[in-house]
Amino acid sequence: MLVGVQDDMPYDGIAELVLADEAAFHAFVGLVSAPEAAATLVEDEAKLFVEGKLLGVILRRWGDDGFEG
């Protein structure tokens, strides 16, 4: 930890998904939004996460000329 203490962290796990570009991001969203995949994710999330505590953040890389992509 650079600042603070572990107890201040609102999570107990983190995942990073790196995609090639914005088109790949939209393709991924399309796949996980499909009814069968979405239903599977809902089932898995119920087993893994505390309801109401799941957070998601979308970041874009900052390059020399501004945001990449």
C-alpha cells in the first residue's frame, strides 16, 4: 500500500481486462451481454460477490498525444 491501510480498501479482489482497442471493447460487451452469457455471469457473480459491492471502472490509456484509441 502506498497510502492508507488494507482495511480502507472497499474490495478483496481486483481484475484487469486489457483489450486491443475500442472495437474490441464493444465486441466484448456484446459477447457478455448476450442472454446466455449474461445469465451465466449473474449466476457466477451471486456466488463470488457481495450483493451491492461489485464495482466496475473503465479506463483508457493516456498516451503522448492524449487518450489512445
